[in-house]
Amino acid sequence: EDLAPIGYHNAIWEKLSTLRGTTSTPSLNTLPLTAFPNPTEGTVWLRLPEVGRYAYTIFDGRGRRCQEGFTNGRVTLDDLAPGAYWLRLQSQDKVYGTRLVKR
């Protein structure tokens, strides 16, 4: 399996994580989030900071919005191509994020 694209995407996520503002990309104010299994074949479970319903958005390596919806702790990536993604999870007053890899 060629891992070069994942390494390339790591550099993108590092750059995106330093951005700040109201864009849909990760920002300096993003809190860490745990997702498992990661890498995944399709479904990831999220270790949520609190019980509740969260809005989520998934971005590809170019910052394009790929999927969005609401979750109570489970997100399905079945409709996404294999690759690296950024998951942004938002509560009423906080933003969480993590990198996801779909095989």
C-alpha cells in the first residue's frame, strides 16, 4: 500500500490546523477529539466530551466539504473515497476536530 499520499496529507493538516477564522477549515481554537477505529473501513465512533447531539462536517485534503450532519457519537464514511479527512464537530460553544483516515 502506498503511504505517500497520507504523508502528503499530514503536511496539509499541519498547515490547516494553524489557520484561524470563520472558515470551515480547522482553526487554532479546535479542541482534540478521539475517533476509533482510525484508520477505518467506514464507520467511526467518537469519544464525545459530553452526551449530546453535535453537528459535524468532514473536509477532504483540499478543505472541501465532503459530508455533514448530526451525530450522537457515530459517523459513517461509507460514501467517501479512501483517503485522509478532517472531522470538525461543533457543540453550542466549542469546536472539536480530528484527522480521519479511510481505507
